[in-house]
Amino acid sequence: MDQPLLSLRTTLVFLLASLAGATTGILTALAGEGAPRSVLGGLAAAGLAVPFFNHLIASEPDQGRQRGHAGVGDREGNGRG
């Protein structure tokens, strides 16, 4: 196989989500909650972190548009009537 199993972006999203879940679980355990609540808190945080980091990390820049100054040409129109 010449191609990786997961893309770099997907790997980064899953890595950040697992770190968020592990941190939440550890902090919950240190706060004095039991092991089941700590595990559930960590899993919930990891589950919510996946769509958050997926949205936060842009997939691909727009191919047709170049990034320029915000607002330039957005309201003025194209000058054709």
C-alpha cells in the first residue's frame, strides 16, 4: 500500500479528540468522581471534540477563490450593471 490508511487531517482530528477525552477523564477522576463517571465524561468529551476539531481544521482551501482582504468585492458587485 502506497497510501496511508488515514489522512493527516483525520489523524490530527482524532489525536486532538483523544487528548481532550483523556484530559477530561483524568480531571474528572482527580475531582473525586468514580471511575465509571470519569470514563463516561472522557468518552463524551472525545465524542464532542471530533466534530469541533473537524470544523476547526479546514479541509481544503477553496480552489476557485483566493484569500484576499475580507469584504473586498463582496458588496460592490462585479460592475456589470
